[in-house]
Amino acid sequence: MKHSNEQRMYRQTRAEVNLDAIEANVSRMVRHLGDQTKVMAVVKANAYGHGDVEVAQTALKAGADHLAVATLDEAVSLREKGIQAPLVVLGWTPPNFVSIAVDLDIALTAFQADWIEAAGASLEGKTCKLHIKFDTGMSRLGIRTSDEFHAFVKALHTWSSSFDIEGCFTHFAAADQADTRLLDQQKQQFEQRLAQLEKAGITPRLVHSENSAAGMMAPERAVTYCRYGIAMYGLAPSKWVLDNSPFPLEPALALRTNVVAVRKISAGDTVGYGAEYMAEKEEYIATLPIGYADGWLRHMKGFYVIVDDQKAPIVGRVCMDQCMVAVPEKIDIGTDVTLIGNQGGHSITADDVANYAGTINYEIPCLLSLRVPRIFLRNKRIIGIRNKVLGDK
């Protein structure tokens, strides 16, 4: 691929992000949920590795009207990039930074009485938007016990002029499974907590408990908002959801590179660190400029990529900056290589990579490091490149 200096990309390895797929996945979820529930697009972790601002803009265009991230840093970054849509931080934020959130119109998550007191004392007349979180089964973040609830409500009443209770939410632990017993239990607990809040004189305007799986598989149970995360990127939360999905998902990310070296080796020659691979016969080895520093894990040794429309096994250890594959014949420098995506009649999915690496599909795009430029596509044409190594925001 050739690029002008203005596009600032000088290596072959790249992640291609199909924004048409993002738009299609969001539009389908909007239609699936109907008028009763809106879509909150989750763009944390650089939009699961896909590119935060580009995905945010695309999701909003497709019908989402709220955004969610994990940290205040992520939220501030979106504001600095011009995203003005309603935005909530789902994780814990140090209370001494609440004024930054207020100044940028960012809602924060709260669930601790001490946090309310510390944040309230630091606001100095400002009002911070809050989303109250309840722990109904994750044992992670949120109000869990009755004592915690009463202490939190007491603190809120003490600092009532400092906070606008915009939302309330919980997080389902097993919405992507066919067995709905835990989901039903969590839903019931959450509804009880909402009733307790109302009794205490607190009525959040936005209520969100459904994630991708819950919103897809049981839209009739959704409340004000569905937090749409992994499925927005075309990846199913689980095999059960994939097999029973009410609408098709289009994977948005492809990972590609090009061959940079080819050498012929003989029987007995070794490849890579530790000499773990030894050729049994004469063969060709192609070197690819992608390694574990890019997010292509050492676990991928023995997996395959697609080179010149053929499957090629990864041989030897994956290095920090390169990996090597065995090819059936001598090929040209610059030959296209697909690590995730389609090429010719072959396909490698994020699920294929995750299954081989012993992890989940969520982790695969999130692992792609800032060394890998993101190329954004519309109608199969490049509309932008973001290269964070060279300072692109």
C-alpha cells in the first residue's frame, strides 16, 4: 500500500476497520430493540481496538444516542476529538477529578458513600451527573449490601445540590448463556434496587442493564438503554449467541500485512528463537513484519495465516516484531497476508484466533497495540488513517 506523507503510515502491518460494518451492526440493533430502548454505544479501550472517535461517530450516525467508556481519560479524549454526544464513564473515577468531568459534561459512575462525600466537597458549587451502579452478581463494582445502599443514599441526600442522578445500572454476568437463571436473579435484584431508590426519592432518568447479549436475546426485557459493546464490532458475545443471533453481525476488523523477506531453507535448518522449528525438507520461509509487540501473541505459533490465497502455518516462535510462515513456493516480496479477515476463498475470524490462543474474541482486537495503524474504510475505500506512533490522536 502506498500513502502520501500526509497520511503518515510507513509500515506494512495495519488493522483495517470497516465502518460500514459498524453502522450496519448498530442499525440492526436499533431496529431490534424498537422504540422502547435506545442504544448506548460502548467505545471503551479505543473502541475495543477499532478506533474510538471513528467508531463513536459511526455509531451515533447509525442511531445510537449515548456513548460509554471505562475511564475518565477515555472520555476526555473523546471530548478533545470533538465528540459532544452524551457520555458516561462506567468505571471508578478518583473523586478529586470530578470537576474535570463536570466541565466537559461527562457523567460518572458512583456507588460508595465515601466517594460521594469526597467528590461533593471538591465540586465547589458545580453539579456532577452520576450513574449509580448496583452489584447484582458480578462482585466487581457497585452497591451490594443494604448497609452500603443506606449509607450511599444518606450521602447523596447530604450532597443533593452537587449531583444530578442521571442514570442507574448493573452488569449481567451470564447474559450470553442459554441458562438464564442467574440473569433472571440479577434482573430481579436490580428491579428491587430501583424500587428502593424511588422510595428514597431518587428517580434516575436513564436505566441500563442490558449488554449486547441481553439486548439481542431478550429485547422485551430491556429498559431505557442497552449498552451495545462487542456485537457492535461484529463479534458475538458467545457461541450460543452466535448460533441463535436474531440478526447477522458483520465483523468490522481485518488484520493484514505484507511479506518482507523470503528464504529457502534446507532439511535441518532451524527457524526463530530457541530453534524450536527444524525443517524436515527443503522449504520456503516468509517473514512477516508483525509480532507480539503489535498484539500478535506468541501463542499463535502453529496457527496459520493466509498468504497469496493459501493457508500458511506459523513456524517457530513469534518474535517481538516479526513472525515466520512456511509457504509452498517462492513468493514475491510485498505479497498480501491476512491474519484476520478474508482473502480469496479463505477466512480467519477473531473467534478462530481466540480459540487457538485460549481466550475470548473480545481480547483479540483489544490486544492490537498502538504500533498498528488503523485504516478506516467506507465502501471499500480508505477514508482515513490513524497512526498513534506518529502522534495521531
